Amino acid sequence: MAVKKACEMFPKRLIEDVHKWGCMKQTGVSLRYMMEFGSTPTERNLLISAQFLHKELPIRVARRAIELQTLPYGLSEKPAVLKVRDWYLESFRDMRAFPEIKDSSDEKEFTQMIKAVKVRHNNVVPMMALGVNQLKKGMNSGSLDEIHQFLDRFYLSRIGIRMLIGQHVELHNPNPPLHTVGYIHTKMSPMEVARNASEDARSICFREYGSAPEINIYGDPSFTFPYVPTHLHLMVYELVKNSLRAVQERYVDSDRVAPPIRIIVADGIEDVTIKVSDEGGGIPRSGLPKIFTYLYSTARNPLVEELDLGIADVPVTMAGYGYGLPISRLYARYFGGDLQIISMEGYGTDAYLHLSRLGDSQEPLP
């Protein structure tokens, strides 16, 4: 298939505009600011928010569109990556074509447009994974380091773009759930989110293996703090899913009962830390540096079999295309936290998920 350059698919003026906006300075916001600003979603505040996004989103999207066209090792020419590039260019075009936002009517129209942009980008992660997977064959690990750094920047930026759009859209909800400001839950219980994420991971384990280890959760059930529940759910789900698979596969032919996975929630002054501990045999020390690299997975790769350029979604499986841990770490870092993995080969693995309790760190802006 002949590779179509962006200049052949899109007007020259648009490409020039992308490069102009890609040079502009990004403006980061903090969780605390999003929470305080959104706590009174008046028409005036929604207008200010939309005007900010009208300027900010094209800058962020343009930066990624430029990078998608200049990737090393021919990655930019892979069909899946070209598709992602087109999504970014189309979204940039739609945002730049939108006139100045002057009143509430303009703001509502703008909100519908960015909502459609968010939907357009739903499958960016698996699509990029497919492109990198096509490239990975026949490449040495040293060459993949550069790709890994790009993917970190790319996915971190994507988390930010989706958070800003989702937060603005959700502020329009006429009946928001109690204690929520857009995507943010001002009194989120990490115990409750951990329980829900664990149940979801366990149901997938049951589906794949016919059984699943027990999960015990320890901590103060009355403790709450402001955070984004969907982000925490995603991170805990990934960690528990990995632990369940490790334990299940270690004890599949054993007469012994599989030991439970333990989740401990600790509330410190600066951080809330969630530890996920398993006795799934651990990871060899030589393998530890690889666990945060994209496309490292000990499981079969579902992309080859299940993802085609035209489909809407990738089926949920116990183990995927090796993106769970690196992307979970980016979600943690987005609001000033982190994710660490400590393993004892022959015994098990402890994952420490640190979440910033203060909420005042600025978004990292790649």
C-alpha cells in the first residue's frame, strides 16, 4: 500500500498551522485547580473553561501530530500509525475551524465538538500498539528505547488531553453524583475502588481459567481523598490482573490452594499508597527493567489475532499487549504519583502505587 503523506491528505495551510501551534507553550493545570474551578459550574465558568480549551487543546494535539510524522525506524509509515496521525490532524482541523467562543450557545456547540474528538481517539492505544508491533519484528531492544521514550510522551499527553476534555464535558452533567466535580470524586474511597477493580479483574480470571485466587483488602474503609476514580480503577485493575495471572499459572497443577493476593491501602500525609502483593513466583531480576517497556508481556499477544485496522475495540483478556504497567505508571505520574515494582524471584511480587494526596502538582507536559 502506498504511504500517503499528510501534505497529500490535508491542505498545506493546515499542515503549516499544525507546525505553528506545535511551537506554542502548553499550560498545565493541577487536580486541585480542576476541582476548585469546577466546583461551581456556572455559565461563566464553563465559558472560561471552553475558551481555555479552545486555545490549549490545539497546541497539545499539534505537538503529537508533528511527532507522529517524524518517528524513527520507519514507524511513521506503518498503516496503523498513519491512521492515528490522521485522527490527530482531523481533530486539530476541527478545533481550529471552530470560531471564537463568545457565549453560552458557542460553548455548548464547542463541548459537543470536543466530545466527538474524544470518541475519535478512543482506540489510539491499541492502534499505536499494532503499529509498534509491526515494527518490533526484526528490531533489537536498543532501537526500541527511542520508541519507548516517544510512547511515554505520547500516552502521557493523551491522558492529559482526555482528562481536560472529559472534565469539561462532565461539568455539564445536570445530575452529577454526590461529591463529584466532573471526573474528580472529592471523597473517593480507595478501599472501595480497589474492591471494585479487584472484582472486575477476578471475573476475567474466572472466565479465562475457571477459578481465581482470593483477594484480601486491608485499610481504613472510612478514609477518603480527592482523586479520579476511573484512573485509580484502571491502575489497580492492571496490578491485580497481573497478580491473579501469576498466582493462577503458578498453582494451576498444584494440590495446594492458591495463596490470596493482598491489597493494603495506607494513608500518609503526602501520599496514599496502595500495595498489591502476590505469591506468584516473582519476576527474574534480569526481567525487571523490561516490565515498564512497551510490548513486554509474558503472555501471547492478542493484537496479532484480534486487532484489525477497522474494528472498534479489543477484547478484554487477562494478559495483553504489554501496555498495562507502563500506562498505569503514566496515570500515576500524571497527578504527581508513581508506580514501583519489587520482586522476589521464586516467591512473588509487590507493586507499590503512590498517589499524591495533596493534588497540587502541575500536569507533566511532554
